[in-house]
Amino acid sequence: MTSRSVDVELVEGWGFRDKLHGGYLLAQVVGAVLGLTPPEHPHPIAVQAVYAVPPAPGPATVEVTPLRSGRTVSTFRAVLLQDRPLVDVQVTTARLPELAAEAAWAAGEEMPALADPEDCLGGSRDTHGARRTGLGAHIVTRLDPAWAPPPYGPGGRADLRGWVSCDYPDAVLGALVLADAMPPVTFDLGRMGWMPTLQLQVLLRRLPPAGWLAARQHGRLLAGGLLDEDCTLWSPDGALVAQARQVVSVRD
């Protein structure tokens, strides 16, 4: 099938120093795909990205190749380029159900009990109106004190829980950003170095609401310099919104 190129602008503030945020890059690529998807399949339901080379802020191109358009889903390959391929994404689109839709079956994905966002670390009771800059001006994270890394929690669990929100202009694409918004679970293991994402998969299960989403991020295995991280997002009323898994390189 014929590929099409879509121009995008990668904004410097969506990153850590000169490294752009992986969830933001995913939202930019998937947003380019959604401009070309059939109207009956308006939402991303499954995306998987391989991060080969870190992009630089500034102009970039997304090359979108349709792979299949069926009755219930469409699939695409999308590659982010700045003179060379940087991020390679597989995208499946369909129509997401509303939050009120009943689940036909679910197991093991109940929203955990959490303190209110304002009572979590980073809430108004301990920020005193501090101005946020950089990525913190776009993404807000509130960690539940009972599930925060040391010195707030006991540590050693590789399990962080709390609330996340962002100001990405589209709520569905914003959920892709938030699937990569929690701190690395290595912080709970006493390892504070940079953790670049190698591969990230996100499944969207409901249309997300605006505002806060509850989040749990946990890891299962750190070995050979690689770590898995799973992130699950819920609406405040407990509806499952997104599930994500990524593989990161652990660098001290």
C-alpha cells in the first residue's frame, strides 16, 4: 500500500534535558496516523514502539504505511524520521468504548486504593505553589506516600502507585503520554540513573476522561542491564483505561 508522509514538530519542553519523552513521541507518531485512519476506526487501541535513536527537538516526518483496513480494525506502520529512522511504531485503530461501557470479563486489574491526589507527594500540601518547568510543566505525577520510593517508603518493591495527569491537547493521545509518565521503578531499588526506553507497548481499553488517572507501575525482573516495567491506568471511578509494558536499559 502507498505510504504517506506527515510533518510534525517535536517540542523541546516535552523531555528531560535534550531527551524527548517516550510517551510524547508515541503520541506524536500516533497522532499522525489518526489523520489517515478510516473514520470508523478513529482511536488507537494497540501501539508498539521501538526506540532506535533519540530524536532531537524540531521538525520531523512521520512516514505512515497502511497495512490493512478491515471491518473492525485498521493497522499501520509509522516511522518517525529526521534524515533517518528514529522510532518505529505499529498501530492498530478501532473505536474505543465509553467509560460507562460494561466489561464482558476482567480479572486482576482492579484499581488500587490510593490517597487523594492532593494528599500525595507533590500535592498542594508540600509544593507550596512551586512553579513547574520542563516536562513537569506538562506532566504531573502524585505518588501515594505508602507506595513511594525511599526515603518516603520502605523501598525494594519496584512498585510505585499514585496519580498522573498531563496537558496534551487530545485526551486519547494524552493517555499514551501518561502510560510512560510514572518514575522508573528502579528509583524504588536505589538506582537513580537514566533509564532509556527500548520498546514500549500500550493497549487502550476505554476513552480516557480529562484530569487525573490512577496509576500503578511495577517491575518483575532486572537482569543483564534490562528491566521490564508494567503500567496500568484507571479512571477515578475504577474503569480500566490503559495497560502498558516497556523494556528499559538500566544505566547507573
